[in-house]
Amino acid sequence: MTSSGLRVRDLTVVYRTDDGDVHAVDRASFDVGPGERLGIVGESGSGKTTTALALIQMLRPPGRVTGGTATIGDVDLLRLAPAEMRRHRLQTASYVPQGAMNSLNPVLTIGRQFRNALADHGVRLPEDELRARVHAALESVELDPRVAGLYPHELSGGMKQRVCIAIGMLLGPRLIIADEPTSALDVVTQRQVMETLGRQQQVTGAALILIGHDMGLMAQFVDRLAVMYAGRIVEIGTIREVLETPRHPYSRALVASVPRLAQRGELHGIAGVTPSLRRLPEGCAFHPRCVDAIDRCRRERPALDRAPGEHRAACLLAADAARESVA
Ligand code: SF4
């Protein structure tokens, strides 16, 4: 991987509570190369959004990063002072949050919001160049430049979301993190917004992380997929590997839960509920819900096997099977 991709190692986020420390993200490691798309899926509380927020220092107290690195080139995003991080946001790493469209300021025109984003990052240009820059940004997400003169309430949800993507891409960040960017939109608009995001990423060559839970969307959009459960990455590989030959029983259950026409009438959920991070089960955190669990699973906590970059899983049985296959 070249130096401009993202390399995350052992990212750990702890929430300090009255009952003690809770590991919301436990030693997450992954790479996202330039132009590559990594999806992160998991149920709510799995740590996927916390991972995203940690990478751009937007965690709210009592959450804090207690370990790990997240480097892009020679910049460790986790070590930047707050003022430096503000400078690097949009320039190095951009975040498009869930419902980003609601983050637009309702009393400022769209054009003014682009200009403010540029001014916040010290971009000072003559008026005609500034106008051209804003218009080009709008056109890059297939919006008419006249949108610059409108207020957010005059735009549809999909248009507002495209404005947010354009602002996120304004300074050519090397990493873009999109956290369920289409969750509030209808399916047709969802598709348009994802196409816009994908095109923008291809043009800039940024690394992209898509956070979500929609496996169908992941299948269409990402190159690699990380599955999180109870604060840990339990499987990571290419999208084809994870969807076609999932190694972790939780990933298998997620894949099986995607509705298929051939199985009309059958709904496959995952039995049980996500465990509380304050009281994780001993051994493998998934064992109370795992259809394959054996005695050892109640005592031993599996770590991701294999080397970064390979198809990895954190499951005792998957590791045994892998060992047997090479023996
Ligand atoms: Fe299931 Fe055991 Fe693998 Fe955990 S380690 S996923 S409980 S088989």
C-alpha cells in the first residue's frame, strides 16, 4: 500500500463509566489503500461508528482513544492536537455522517456554506475564482450551480446529501468516511447518492470507509469488508471472500439474513441480542448466539488469525479448519 492510504493498528476506544471502563473498540487493525473502499458492518453497538468517530477525533466524552495508531502518510490522526485536527479535517480526512444533510446551516445559502468551509481552511481566492470553485464543486456532484444561491430547505434530501458529499470532497481529502450516508433516503435517491460518492472517490483516488449494516449495499459498493461484533473486528477480507466464503459464524448469519427471492417467506435473523459491552461473555463474545459454539468457546477468546491483508477471522473453529487445510 502506498503512503497515502490509511493504516490503522490496534485502535482502542474506552468509555469510562461508573461501572468501570468499557471497550467500545478493542484493538481494531485494518488498511484502506488509495482508491480502495472498505465497508464496516455490524449491529448497533458493535463499534463501527465509534471507530469512524475516533479516526477523526470526533468522539464525545466519556469516550476516548486509549491506544493505537491511524496513519495517513506520516500523519497519525490520533496524535494530532485539536487545532491541527481541524486543519486536517476536509484536507486529509472527511466525515459524512448519518443524516449529514441535517448538519447544513439552515440560515446560510449553500454557496455561503462552501465559502465558509474554504475560508476555515485558509483558502483565500479572488471572487470570480471562488465562485468558479463552488460551481465546480456543485457540478461534480451533478447539481446545478444555481443551487449555490438556495437555502437548505429549498433542496430535496438527496440534493442536500450530495451537497454534503461535495463539501466533504472540497479540499481533496485522502480519506473519506461515510457513515450510513443514505439511511434517511428513498432507494432511488440512495442509489444516486452512492453513485455520486463512488464517482467522486474515483476522481480523487481517496481511500473510502463506508459504515453501514446493509449487506446488499456493501456487496455493490465496497472492495473489502470488515465485520464488527461487540467492539472487535471478527472477520475481514475482500467483499467476495466475506460474502461467498464467510469464515466467522456471525458473518455467515449476516450473509444469510439478506433476503433472497428464492427463499421467499423465510426470514433469517440472528437469534439472541448483542451483549452489553459492560458485561461481555467470557471467551468468545459471540458464543451465547453461536450455533457452532463448543466448550472451548466459553473459555478462550479468539484473536484474528492470519496476516493483515489476508482473509482473517477471529473464531476458534475457523482457525482450526484453516490449520487442518494446510496440514
Ligand atoms: Fe462460535 Fe466458537 Fe467461533 Fe466464537 S469461537 S464464533 S463461539 S465457533
